[in-house]
Amino acid sequence: MALMQIHFFSEALTECNSMDVILPAERWNRETYPVLWLIPPAGLDHTAWMRKTAVEELADELGILVVMPDMKLSYGTDMVHGFKYFTMLTQELPELVNEYFPADLTKQYIAGAEEGAYAALRAAFKCPENYKMAICFSCGSLTDEILSGSKKEQAANAFGTGEMENLKDTDYSLHGLLEENRDRIPKVYFAYGSQDVYVRSSELLAEKLESGGKNKIQRLEGCLTWQNWFSLLQKILSKEIK
């Protein structure tokens, strides 16, 4: 098992950034590996999934290359007041990972939690050809939320406004992207808790996703935690990756 912390210069960001990468080469010795992109909630860095979950064991169990980039407070966007994190995630990093590692870019999966789930879904909806599946926990389209405090300030940098209802007719709305690309988007596994912070947007998006027969939606009781997110991630990937 190799765990690598990569510091790289990003042309998209025009500055240095970091990502953690797990490669279970000793056990699997594959020519190429499926790729799992893991996005944390906003405000957490590239180490979050490593520190909070047993993602190393998951990589070893399934024989997958796990990539965890630092997305800062971007919400997965090309920020209005900031840097081009969406471009980095969907264009620059796949090329970089393919150059550095034995990656199979025909088998990419993208997963995230809370704001990271929004980022993962938006990437999958805007670039459906990139991914076989999007796995999303505890967040729907943020354009359905009413943000306050620091979240509203963060959103203003990412989206240009903290008043999310103003973005409903833009490509920041997952509802619009879903309708535009419904026949092209990859499978979606979507899970949320009845007391999650973003339960409002989760419930609204779940209704739209349920009309697509290939998607799986789970509504659980309570507020989902890292333990819940990882357990669900492990179960769905164990079924998907052979």
C-alpha cells in the first residue's frame, strides 16, 4: 500500500496545491486501476477522508486508486472570487493522475459529502463522460438552500452571491443540469439523513433523481456522520467495482 501526498503546481489555479493518493499496488499489481475521487465538506482539506475514515482499507480491499484533492472553500466551482477548482478537478487532475499513476480513466468514480457532494454531483452532471458513477452524501443542489453566517460568505466567493435562490436559473443549479443531461449522466447513488444540515436540498433533488431508474436513493434517519458516509461508500463500491 502506497500513500502519497502530492504537492503540484496547478495551471488552472495558477498556484501550488495538494492531494493525497492511495495506490494498493503490493496486493493487486494491476496494469491500471479504477479511480475514486473523494471530495470532503467545505473547509476540510485533502487529508480529511484519510483522518476520518478507513479509506486505505477500502482501497486495498477493492484495488482502486483513491485521489483526494484539496478543494479549499471552492464548493467545486470555478470561483467567481477565487480560483478555477472545477477546471482543476475535471480537466487538469485526471491528466496529471494519468501521467503519474497507472490510472484507468474509463473507470472513474466521484464521491463527496455535504458541499463535497454538491461538487461531485455537479462535476458528474457537467462532465458525464468522465465518470461511471457519482456517490453523494448529505447535500443536494445548494441553490435550494438558505445560507447564513460563514457559509453565506463562502458561497459569495464561490458563486458570486450568498443568496442562493438567485442562482436557480444558472448552471450552478443541479436541477437544471440534470434535466439538460438526463440521458447522459452516470449512475447516481444519493444518501442523506432526515436531520442533515442540507436536508432541504437533498429531499428536492432526491425527487428528481428517483425518476431515473438507474439511480439509487436512500433517506436515513438522523444526521449522517463520517462513519455513516464511509459505511455507505464501502457498500456501494463493493457492488460496483469488480
